[in-house]
Amino acid sequence: MLNVSTVNTAWVVVLASGVLEVVFSVTLKMSDGFSKLWPTLVSVSSAVLSVWLMSLTLKVLPIGTAYAVWAGIGAAGTAAVGIVFFHEPASWARLVCMGLVVVGIVGLQLQGLD
């Protein structure tokens, strides 16, 4: 069992969990409505693992901050993968909004646990 007992460890686990959210989203698209076996298995597995890892961090981190960072990593990361690998639009407005999400994530982490 993974022991998440310090704030630094918890943030590393939130980061890993957020990356798994990106894997979940990308393989969800690749599963073609759960009609392709391997992308479906990877998608479901990464979603479950992501949520489980996130749950471990809530013993140490405030839920609002941890969830916002987790969701932000998933959202900005998935949008970036969509632009790079699926040739989705990369308008300046979209990139600025993604940047704002990243700034928000960093800002929340810098606030500490006061």
C-alpha cells in the first residue's frame, strides 16, 4: 500500500493522478465509444487508478485545493494532448485559457495549507 503521509508526497501523487486523468481521457477517445478493447481497458484502468491515488492524498491535503489541481492537470493536459496529437485547434484564446489553468494550479500549490 502506498503511504501518503507528507504534503510533498501528496503533491507528487496528485501530479501522477492528474497525468493518469490525461491517459484516461486520451484513451477514452481512442476507445471509440468503448468499442476497442485495449484502449477501453487502459481508459478504465487509468480512471480507477487516478481516483484511487487522488483519494490517498486527501488524508493530507485540503479537498478543494487537491481536487482543483487534479482537475486542472487533467483538463490542461488533455487539451494539450488534443492539440499536439489530434490536431485540435490551437487558437491564441485557447492557449491563453490553458495557461490560466496552469497559473491557477501553481497558485493553489503555492498557497500552502494555512
